[in-house]
Amino acid sequence: MATDERPRARLPSGFDDLGAVDVIERQEMIESLLSTYRLHGFAPLETPAIEHLDALGKHLPDLDAPDEGVFALRDDDEQWIALRYDLTAPLARYVAQHRQQLPTPFRSYQCGPVWRREKPGPGRFRQFVQCDFDTVGSASMAVDAEACALLGDALERLGIAPADYEVRVNDRKVLGGVLARAGVVDPGTQLAVLRAVDKLDRLGPDAVRLLLGAGRRDASGDVTEGAGLTDDQAGTVMAFVGAGGGSRGEVVDRLRVLVGDDPTGRSGVEELAAIDSALDAMGGAPRVVFDPTVVRGLAYYTGPVFEAVLTDEVLDDKGRPRQIGSVAGGGRYDDLVRRFTGQDVPACGASVGVDRLLVALRTRRADSDARRAGPVVVTVMDRDRLDDYHAMVTELRGAGIAAELYLGTAGFSKQLKYADRRGAPIAVIVGPDELERREVQVKDLIAGAERSTEVTDRDEWRADSTGQHVVPRADLVATVRRLLVPSSPSMGPEDSP
């Protein structure tokens, strides 16, 4: 291939690569989430990444035609198929296809990548990972209450304090009742109102008021068409989204007044009251609040909707304080399975945005830059003694410690730089003298990160005691384990295998 024909190494717009630290942190976070789901009795489910386009339905936020927001193609028999844009539509298809064999209610969880062909932006990718849990086959509001409580439990298991998050709950039927009283009955207009209100946290009340009316032009010049409400109708909607604050019971009382005698609105208010009662029965769930600004952008929600929001402030790249915002959301979607079966099948679930939550956790963690995800690296100072070095690596692995023997040809300083580039937390250095004395030198590369990249020879390294430990060969595993988990008790020689 000629030089000018070589492909240029580049990523498609809206996609990203993940290095070792990102992958390991994400895997650890996912396992924490899934263990919480299992603790609540949910069982695993895995659906394909590709579905028939008509199975996905017209449910993308801001779009009415699904093929405009998904990655779709024709298969060999000329049927349209597409990458899934969430995990809920495939679940609905699965339940419809296997409903005769499934228990009722059916409780499952899924975790995997989804794809959306939307305009990418800062922190907004076209491929991202979701972790969902769903209950299909129960109309009880206790299911919705449990979902809210589970989201809080999952966040707290990840180390987020109750004071730093809220699970915010609303009911789509309530806004439907408010709109009906204001004379807004067209389903398309109601959906446009929902999508406008869903942008409140991101755009603010002034921009949302424009979206409720004729529309708005953003800073880039792009124009978003509005819902076309009159000033009075838009004012009614803004009064609804301002009805939050105070206890859950106080919000319910205010919403009862707003919906008046509209049957749909009153049904939504009673659903919120039932969720409040179930949460009290579960032990209070004080971080679950009722918030009329939560409407969720997807069209398939039919009743209660909820979002888990991180409320503590962090500093952005320019040192400015900001809130992280929503990291999970869900709600009740009683009509989704009906698309396939024609039968009413109640369902409720929630989805955690794994990548967004991972960024949030990393932003909140002060020591994130010190995180090292690589293996312990055993350097080679005497290539005639490879058997001894292999034995050290084997012992470390046998103790459950990720370890690697350096198999390159570089000298000592470059081996340390290699360990640093690999993200190794520890380097083991054993030269001929140490081998004869049955000693090992263990270097804590987190404690001595800066120095480990500055040394030029072994004598200089030995003169620098930063993070350096010289121990008997028999204590290698115990020493490495102690350095990897500083909070654990010190281990003596008797702890070595």
C-alpha cells in the first residue's frame, strides 16, 4: 500500500477510546451496581445489540422518526435493523416474545452499550453504557417506590453520601392533567411540552419558556421549534414545574389543587401519594423527593418518572463550581409491551448512565490522579536468573495479585519508566546482590511517582528512599499486599504463602 493510501488513525465523531484506568474503574462500578440489583432480587438478562427497527418504536428524545436517531441498515432479507438506543425497548420485545415462559412479575437487569445517532457534545457520546433494572407485570406503586429506593442504595454503595444526592420523582399523568385544564389536548403538543420541560435543568426557565412558545435559537445558531403554547398556557406549565419544595406530602397537596377535577391528573396525584406511602413503609427514604420538573424525555413513560441527581458541587476544568446533575433515571412504561401483544402489561424500571456516573465519581474523588490500574512489575536486573524472577511473579499471582515480569530489553531506568507508563502501583527490583542475600526491594510507585521517572541509574534509585522497602525474599507477597491496601494490618513473614 502506498504511503498516501494509508488510512488516517482517527475516531468517528461522538465515540471514544478507554484506557486501562477507565476500563477497570468502570468494571468495578458496574459490579457494584449489579450486586445491588441482585440484592434486591433482580436476575440477569442479555439481549442483542441489534434489533429490528420497528421493535424500537418512535421513542427517541427530540425525534419522531426512529431511523433519524439510530444507526440503522438493511440486512440480507431487506429488513431494517438498528443498534439499540436503550435497553428498555429490547426488554419489551423479549417479554412479548417469551411471556408464556416467564414468571409474573418478571424482574431482570441488563448492562451493556447503547448507541444514539445524535449530535455529540462535551460529555455527550454516541455510544455509552447503561445498567438497567426492570419489573414487568406489576401495576403496584410499591414497584416504583422500590426502584427509587434501589437507586439511592446503589449510589450509597458507591460511596455517595445521602446528603450528596436526591432521587426526584414526578408523574407524567399530573402534567397531562394540568395541560388538559389549560386546553392543551393534542398528543404531539403535549409531547413537545414534556421535552421542553425536560431541558429545564440544562437550559434554565427562560429558555424553557421560549421552547413552550415559538421556539429558541441557541448560541450556535441552531433553531429548536417550540410547542406553540399561548402565553397563558405556558404560564400554567411554568406554575406546575414550580410546585415543588417541602415534603412529599406537601407537594402532593399542591398538585391536587393544580389538576383540579381532571381524572388523568388526579390519577397521577394518587399514584404519587401511593409511592409516598410505600416509601414510608420501607423506612422513610428521606432522599426521595417529589419534583414536578422531572418529566423525562422519552415518550414511552406513562406515569411515575424519576431521576437520581448528584447535588454536591465540584470544580470544572476552569475551577468554577458546578453540579454534576442526573446520573440515572427511569419510570413506568405500561404501554411498551402492548405494542407487541395488544395486551396491557404494566412495567417499571430505571437506568444508570454508567459513563456519566463514572465521570461524576472521578470528579468527586480528590485522589483520582493517583489511581494506578496496572499490575505489579517485576524488573529484571540479571537475565541469567530469569527462573528466580518468574518464581516471584508466580507467587504474586498465586496470592491474587496482578503481576507482570518485564520481558523487554531496556536497562534499569527505562524499566522503571515502563512500570510507570503501565500504571503499576509497585515495582519489584532484585539484582544479583539481592538474589544472593535472599532480599527484594519493593518500590511504591504511588508514593514515589515523580522520582520514579527522574532516576538515571540504579545507584541513584537506591539512594532515594521514597516509597522504598527492602525486605526478606519470603516477605515479598506480604509487603506488596500491605502496600496495595495501606489500611490493612501489617503482615509478617507468617502471612506469606
